[in-house]
Amino acid sequence: EAACVRRERASGALRLGPYFLSKLAAELPVTLLLPALLVCVTHPMANLACPLRALALLLALEAWAASALGLFAGALSPSLDVGLELTKALSTLSTVFGGMYFDRSTLPWPLRWVPRASVV
């Protein structure tokens, strides 16, 4: 797929923004299948107080963001191994700087922007 995208971009037939959005839209049914199954099973079993629709929407958005992060890391990296390591590093940074482990005010000033960029 990468060779095809490079060839079409070089000829001017394809722009990256519409390709990225169409790729996310094409993978949306597969991306949402497992979170939907998880919500349908977990919500009644756990007797959660939140509405089913709100939980389903939250998990759908998280799955879509994770898919976009994977596509982003894949586009940045020259090989699969580098892309996997980059995704692990971004996920770890997002988890650590997501705000659960420490407060933003305790961070050194050059790193105070990182929690706002976190996907967690």
C-alpha cells in the first residue's frame, strides 16, 4: 500500500489528508466491532450507572483515536518494527503524562504542554 500511495502522491492524484480520513472511515466498522461487543457484554454484567450510549460513544472515540495513532506512527516510520516501537513509546508517554500519576503543576515548565497532547 505504501508504494501505491507514494506513486499516486508523486503523480499528484492523491493528497494525504483525504487519504488519511478515508482510510480511517474505511476501517471504522472493524475498529468499532470489538468495543461494541465489549460494551454490550460488560455494561449489563457490571450494572454500570452510566448510560449505555455514553459508554459506547466513549469507547468508539477511544478506538478511533487509537486507530489514528497507529496510522500516524505507521506513516512516520520506515519499517514495521520502527512503527511498533514508536507506537509503544507514544502510548507510554500518553499514559504517564495523562494526568493520573501526577499533577500538571508538578511538571517542569518545559514539559507542561505534554498532558494536553496526551491521547489518554
